[in-house]
Amino acid sequence: MIEHIVLFKFDERTTPEQKEEGARRLRHLIHELPGILDIQAGQNYSTRGKGYSMGLTVRFRSKVDHEHYTPSPEHQAVVSYLKDIGLEDTLAVDFEISDPE
């Protein structure tokens, strides 16, 4: 399995409602793209985020499923929305999850 983690930093003018709509759109991708086992997105409530105010985790069956996700029109539509509302930066980490032995 593949774990995909993304942190999002927005312009100060981006509203909480716009960010929540972005998170909702990200979560909805589980219904649009094959290979997503789990997807979570939400607003950061801690003071340790260094300006990153939203997070995303996606669990994929395989690297192939992850490689399909990023360029897909469905994902790119959400990215466009996030940019439109003031996305300034992202930080992503992807890693393979080993089966416990």
C-alpha cells in the first residue's frame, strides 16, 4: 500500500469555508477514482502547522494507483479550485506501507 500525505498553505484571504469546500472536494475523490482505499482531509487545529492550515492523507492499493491519481482530470480539477481560492504552497510525502510480519 501507498500512503500519500499533503499539507496545504493558503493565502490569508482564503476563508475557512473555502478551505472546507476544498477538503470536501478532495474527500469526494474516493468516489471518482479507482485505487483509493481511504482518503481524509481537514483543517489543522494545532499551532504547530507553520502556516500549513489543511492536511490530506490518501491510502492507495499500489504505486500504479497513486501514479494515476495525480494527473487525473478529477484530481486536477480540485487542484485548480485550491489554486483559485489562494493555495500558496504544498508539502507532500509518499511512502510504501509494509505488511506487518
